[in-house]
Amino acid sequence: MKFTNEDFFKGIILFGLNNATYKMGLAQTLLKASRSQQNIIHWGDLAENYFDIYLNRLKGSSMPQQGNPNRLTKMERIVKEYQLGVTSRNEAITKVADTAFEDVVPRFQTIGSDKNIVAEYFYETDTGNKLILKDSLLQLNTEQQDTLESEVNARWCLLEGAFSINQTNFKLANDIREIYLRDGYDRKALTSNIPFLSGYQGNTCFYCGEALGNDIHVDHVLPRQVINHDEIWNLVLAHGDCNLLKSDKVVGKHFIEKLIKRNENIMGSNHPWKAHIHSHLGSTPKRRSSNLQNHYENVKSVLGTYYWGGSESYNPETDPFYKRLITALNNK
């Protein structure tokens, strides 16, 4: 049976594996190029068109763009940063060009999980430079373009509706995320904090309580996807395996209580980092505890029941952290 170019484009939209809405955004970008009969889209133009499509989509009351309640998609984050004045339009477009296409451009031409049916059917990729569009896209007539745009929009709405089911109170969650986006910043290298943090958490993994080895990760207790910063009061050391198990989930309350005590260990020292904790959480132990708890409640409001209580072997009552002299001294 012979299938039309429209059939193949619909196949991508209807039967692609969509954990987010990136394909819908790229589909609209390609259809716009088809209408203007562009046979080449330079990378910067691709990024600008893609950004504008998402900017228009996310105006006003935006719907979630992926199913994981813990994460914003790259495009959601870039658009929100622009809307909040954190980045300029040119900076936002540059971020799109640098970070937003690494998955969607190579995977777009896939139906289901089969990459061979439409491999390079609509475009070829010169990564970082341009897309070379083929006649299969450029020869779509106006009626076909209209039909496909309607199909893309319907599919996009369907995905947003499905994702919102997984995210209770997503409007509240977006409001909370914006609070942290306003004061947030891009991720920094964190490995330099390992020697400093080790002693203040008793030279043990924060999550399992066992001795730290060579595979040490610096982890954000409250997921960076929500709080959008690398402040020391939220950073701990963990085994690589424990960090992977925890991922970007909400931790149990016992880990928040432990984090409060770990921070008081730092505040009891003469290290310059104590000034950062003082600035961000407060001048007294009670105020610092209250503010950290408020951050925890905000994160729970965003992430809902996406919860991790720790490894099965972890028991706060036997955690050596609580038996260290430094903890006893600073948490009386």
C-alpha cells in the first residue's frame, strides 16, 4: 500500500512515543517552514521559531508539558525564565538552540519505536547548524498543512490533559516554581564542596548512614528542578547509588530534620559558608528550621506524592551522624 506524505506526518504525531510535548512543538515549526517553502532552516531560526511557538502556547494559564510531576521541560523553564525577566529574548533563544533539540530533532522522525519507517523522510540534520528540508515536507499543500496543524494541536491538547491528571494542583505548583525561578540561577559545578561538606555530615552518606567511599555525589535534598539553586544549605553528600535511588523525589521528613541538624553543624563553625545559610534561612536555629520546613512544604505542593523515604536499611535511630561530637555540640 502506498502512503502519502500527510499519512507519514500524521503517523509521527499520532504514534510517536511522547513523554513530553517537544514533538508537537517541532511539528508546528516544520509546518510553518513548509508554508513558507523554506528548504533550509538555520539553527538559530529553528530555535527562535520553536521558542515563539512555546511562548504562545504557555501564555496565561499554562498546562504541564510532561507527565513527571517533578520536572519542568526545558522549554517550560526557558519560557518561564523569559516571562519572569530572568533572561532576555536573545538569551532564551540561545538556550533553546544549545539545549532543547538534543532529543527531539534526532527522534522526531519515528513512528512508535521504529526509526526506519520515516528515517530522514522530512529533513536531514546538520546538528548545530541547520535542518535541510525535503520535498516530502515542502510539497504539502495548504489543505494538508491545515489538516496537520489541526491534528498537531489536538494531540498537544490531549497530551497536556493527560499530563495534568498526574499533577494535582498544577496551577499552584507553577506559582510556587516561579518564586524559585525568580531567585534561581543556572547549575554550577558542585564537586568543590565535597571536602567541606564531608565533616559536617559525619563523613557518612546522608541517605544510608554508611561511610562515604570513592563514589561521592553532591545532591540537592530538595530537588533542584523546583528550587533552582545550589545553595549550601540544601546540598549533601551521598553514595552514587543512593543519589540515583533518590533521584528528584521528595524525601521523607526525617531527612529534612537531619538536614536542619547538619546545617546547625555548619552554623556552629567559623566557616564562611555559615554566612550564606544565615542569609538564606535566618539568624536563629528556630527561624532556620522554620524556613527550611516552609521550603519543604512548597516542594511537596509541587511534587505531590512523588516520594522517597530512603533505602530499606536506613534507620535514623542508628545513624552515626547523630552520635558524632559535632552534632552533639551544635544541636543541644
